[in-house]
Amino acid sequence: MTSKRKVVDARQDEKGNISHVQLERNKNYTPVGTAINMAKRDELTNAHSVSRRDGKEYLRTNPDKKANNNLDEMAES
């Protein structure tokens, strides 16, 4: 059994889309596609996968009324 991980930071690409996330205990950033798959397998504590109507998937942090832990906010700081 794999222990769940927490997303602690994020990076944007040149278009402003989240491209990578950093997981706790990692120095390197993980591609967002890998993190989406981890979320689908319930391996992340604070994020989940969302599918848009057009079928594109993205990663979203779980709602908690805090803005500073949203992926866009993490990527800007």
C-alpha cells in the first residue's frame, strides 16, 4: 500500500497552465499528467482529478476555503 502524498507547490507553462506539481518529500517536480493519474488512484491527500466537458482532465486541490493552497496560487508564488 502506498502512503498518500500532498501537493505542496506547482509550476506553470508559458501559457499559464499548471504543468508540474511538487509532492511533499520530493525535491523534483512531477508532471501534472502523472499527478492526475495519482489522484485517480486516490494517492493524493489534497487534490483530485476533474474532467471538463471536452474530455480534458486537470488537477484541482480539494476545497477548503483557503486561496493560498490552490495550484494557481502555488505556481505564482
